[in-house]
Amino acid sequence: MKKASRIATLAAAGLVLSTLPGCNKANGEVKAADKAKADPKAAALVCNGDTLTFGEMDTLAEAQLNAAIERGFIGMEEKDREEALNQLRARFAGMYLEKILLIQEAKRRGLAVTDEDLAPELARIEGIAKNQGMTFDELIETTALPREFVMRDIRDGVLIQKLQNDIKAGITVPEADIAAEKAKAGAAMDKIVDLKKQLNEGADFADLARAHSDCPSSARGGDLGPFGKGQMVKPFEDAAFALEVGDVSGVVTTQFGHHIIKLTAKDEEAGTLAASHILVRSEPAQTDAEIMDALKGPKLQEAFVTLYKGLQEGAKIECNITGLSYKPGLGLVPDDAHVHTEDCNDE
């Protein structure tokens, strides 16, 4: 199975392209704020006593917009600049509101971030930087946001993760659910072993793939086409490159499940293979604790959503941003937007 590529982002990277003129206008445009009258130290948004100032909001919005223009991501006439800035200000205000409510709840629960808590996240980001040929500081600079904001945002993210962990710790999973998951894993192995037996007895590989494989390639009789080293997950690659043309592997287990691989072609000069496979999806072998942790995922999401809605409902929020209003359950919305509650709960 081919590896999925990941693009790591920090702070608010990527906000600009989705918030410039012409984007998201179905939800209404934000009216231009009167910047001449806005004191940078004045409160743009107040949430239970915590304040986002107009100066902070403008600094973030202008940094993101200027960086996007300088890097050639967008072109913009001066007349459109203020509209774009207003949309970015609104986006940063919304992000602040979402984050501060969770941070306040974490602190209410007595949670805090120590240097020891922060170290793994900083190391992860440093690894991302190294993979991209940059230092930690150089990667931070690519966010186009003030360093102090990014570092604070990283720490806040760790605190919110601690809040999630605290919620997760209170979720229980019935033993019956754990047993059911283990039974599924056993059934998957039984199925792939039976398919291998059928192949050994002369069954047609492509026919079995079409009938039983859980991979989209089943429509092509399991044909994956040509691939080289580094394109498949390691256990699959190792098994495939060990075969000769026409050979069929034993059961190969990866994070995607259990496979049987048939090598159909080999190009020694190009260093590529062509193969077909049959996949029976299954979670990797897990302990009871790992299964329990996985089963808590959907329950955690539900609990987190419920918590956040409650925090919104009970919050004292003051919005002083021209063209925006706070609506419990929806957050910050444009004054002229026609938003229906049921539309926002479909996800």
C-alpha cells in the first residue's frame, strides 16, 4: 500500500488563501472596520475577562497577508487589501475565541504546561524543520507570524491536548466492546488464511481479489501497477521485492491489514515491480489498553464537542469588531450572514 504524504503546519499557516476576497462569501462579507478610530490597545474581543486587542488582531492579519503577497501566493490591488485584512482579522478573532475558551477550562481544571510537557512538541517541530532542511527558528519564520505568538500558540496547543487527555481519562469502554474488536481482528486473519488456502488449491488470484479484497484495486483484480522502492509501506515492499515473477507471497501484515501479494512483473534496470494483492483490512495487533484507547476516540470527540458548546453557552463574551457578532453555538458570525444552526451541526 502506498504511503500517505503529510504536510505539517504551525500556528495559523494556510489561513490566507481560504479567507481572501472571493472566498467564503456565501456566509456574508465582513464589513470594513474603522481602523482610524480603533485604539490598538482597545479590546476587540473579550471572553470571560481575557482580551484580544485590536493591535494584536491587526498584527497577525497584516503579517499573514504581507507574507502571502511577498511569496507570490496571491496578487492584490490596494483597494482589495482592507477587505482581505478584515477577513483575516475575523478569522483570527474566531480562532482566539475557540482557543481561549478551552484554555480557560484547562486552567479551571488545574492543568498547566511545564517545560517537560513542552519538550516533546518542540522536538517534533524541530524534526519537521530538519526534514525540510531548516532550523527550528527558520521554520517558525515561515509562518509569517510574530515569534512570540507562535511560541505561545505551541504552548497553548499542548495545554489543550492535556485538556483532551483529561477528558479522555474519564471515558469508560465496556469490556464487551474490547472483546468485539479482538474478535474482528481474529476474523480478518481467518479470512486471509482461507483465501491463501484457496490460492494454494488453484483458485484464480484476480477472481479472489475482485470478490474479497478490501482495496480499491479489487476492481482491477488486485492490480497495483508498477512501483519502486520507498513507495509502499516497508513490510509490503520487503515481501514484494523478495518474490520472483509469478510467485505468490504468504500473509503479509501492515498497518492497513493482511495482504497476499502476487508479483506480475519486474524491471531490473528501472528497479520497479508490478504486483497485485488481496487485502483484508484489519487493525494492527493491539493490547487491550490500545484497543480501549482507540475506542475512546469517537467518544472523546463527542465529549469534546459537548464541552465546547457548554463553554460557549456559559461564556461572557463581548465583541467590538465592526461587522461581527457573537452568537452562542455559532461563535463569531458576520452581522449580515444568514446562518442556520442546523447547517452548522451537520459535520
